[in-house]
Amino acid sequence: MADLLLTNVRTPQGEAVDVLVRGGRILQVGPGLDADSAVPREDGGGALLLPAFIEGHTHLDKTTWGSAWYVNKVGPSLTDRIDNERKWRADTGHDAASHSRALALAFLRAGATRIRTHVDIDTEAGLKHLDGVHATRQELAGRVEIQTVAFPQSGLLARPGTAELLDRALAEGADGLGGLDPCAIDRDPVKSLDVLFGLADRHGKPLDIHLHEPGELGAFTLELILDRIQALDMKGKVVISHAFCLGGVDARRLDGLLRRLALLDVALLTTAPASRPVPAVRACREAGVTIFGGNDGIRDTWTPYGSPDMLERAALIGLRNDLRRDDEIEWAFDCVTGAAARACGFADYGLAPGARADLVLVDAGCIAQAVVQRPPRRLVVSGGKVVARNGEDAIA
């Protein structure tokens, strides 16, 4: 862990301050700070000081980042994309280690120092992809904190043996357990959730469930999930990713679901896609539900879109939710900073003394301007160490 004196920066509240880092954590924030001459110094040039960003939901193992363009000819359904991806990876010998490393470093250069990634576990690949991402996690430790979620992308019940592989993945270091559409994919929501919650309980790991199911079907599944959370006392240990159903039910149904989500401290992940109904940031905040952001896949066999720039994702969340005022755009920024830290359990986050010194400097007058204009990252600091300057790696 490093020491650092960062001078001449401005907080989001507009104060001109310096930041003193000791042992990789923020020791002081205030004007006119000084340190021993041996402590490295960085002049911030009056730039805006931001907490480093968090990618709350991506798939590092799937990406083609750094490789030749993937020509996408896949069919339109979810199962088309699942089957196509599994075959492509097997045919090409796709290397999750090198590709996850390339994308994780791209995230870091753009200011994200913490990443939650879902990693495919299936009966054909076994734990191969997880092993690759864990190799990246180990190599980049100290620069990027990577959480892995063992994810049954091809289904849990549909492919016998998957539950046993998920059990192994959790035993071998996966940080959490993922689920996928218990009705639409597994076709047996009760049994699917029995297996999923049983594994999470056995290993003491949190859950992050992909719920693409629309409208009343998704609302039904969500109620079943909430019933399990309440019965098993898993308050604060479950994330629902996507939750498209919350954008497609009537106001009374939505209000009831949001109340239960808030009561059970269940966070929602949104990528804010333009093509699907989505949970509304405003409604979630008013109900006391934590909602945070992520890209989902980035340049893979599912989609050519996505970017490791979390300011861009915040802008897309703001655009999808019609957030126009500066204070509203700060809600979108919160989705890729503080809210993501709370939802994913990334500890010691922020700009206060005691927090891990994960910092970003940009040339902007305020958070809203940074989100909308997405200026170059002048400096990225991770654990008190300067890791990137102007979009380029600062250490080998």
C-alpha cells in the first residue's frame, strides 16, 4: 500500500483541497496539507476529485476485447445467444484469462478500480472460465478488486451436473452465486430456487440473480425470490439484476414490490437498455431501494456494444431515466459509485478519511459535467498508487 500527497484538487462540493494518503487509505482531506519530503506528490491542477468508479455487473470471461471483431449473426432469442456463445467458445478455445485481463485493465484506465463479474459455469466448460478470471484477479490484485459470481448461463436445472459445478466454484473462491430466470430457463422456479438458495446458504455467499422475465411472469418469480429471502433471513445479501418486470407492471403492483425490496434490503442492478422496460431510478430511490449500474456484456458474442467507461454507463442510465437536472444526473453517477459499493459489498469506499484511496481526477466543473462530457481521466489512483495517467497505464 502506498503513500501519496495529492494537491490542488476540488471536491464535488466545490472545495479546493489536498488529499493525504497513508498506507493506501485516505488520511486527511483539506486545504494546505503537507507531508514528509519522501512522500510522492501529485499536483491535481485544479481538477475535479471523484471516487473511483465501480462496474457492478459485467462478464469479463466473455469479452472479445483486444481481439479481432466478432461478426454477430446470432438469432434473436435468449436461448439462441446462450447456445451460440457456448459453441463459439468451445470451437475457438476462447481464453478467459487473457481477455478478462485486457478488459479489466481498460476499466482501470477509465477509472474503475472495482468490478463485479459474472463468470459462466456449465457442464461443457466446467470451471475453465472461472479459473481464467481468477488468474486475472490474482495478477491485478492491488490495482483492480474483482468479485466473481459463479453464473449458470446455460441454466441450472436444464443441464444436470451444473449445481455440483457451482458448488465447486464457490468452494474454490467465487465470491457469490448467480441465478438465471427460474421460470423461463429452468421451467421449475420452486426447484430452481431450492437449489440456488441451498448452495448460497451452505457456502455463506451472497446471491445475484439475473431476472429477464417480463411483466407478471417476472413479478411472480420476484415474489418467490423475496419469500425465500424473508424465510432464510438473507436480508441485504441478494441482488436482482435487470428486473425488467419492474418496468412492465401496473403502478399498484410496482409499489408493493418496491416496498418489499426495500424492506428486505434487496438491491437492483440496471444496465438501462433502450430496448427493454427497466426499473426506474427515481421510483427506486423514492422507495428506498438501492439501484446501481453496470454494462452487462462488453463486445462479446451477445452484443457489440458496451464500454469500460463507467461515466458513459452513468450517462446512459441518466438518459434512459430522463434525468436532466444536475442533481438528478448525480443519481446516475451514484449508480456507478456509492450505490454500487453498497450493493456489491465493496468496503471502505468514498472520499472520507479511512476510505481506501481509490480516486479519479477529471477536468470538469461538477459531477453532472463529468457524466455528460466524459473528459479524459487525468489521473487514476488505486490503493494510493497512481495506476493510470491520461488513459494510459502508469505501472507495468
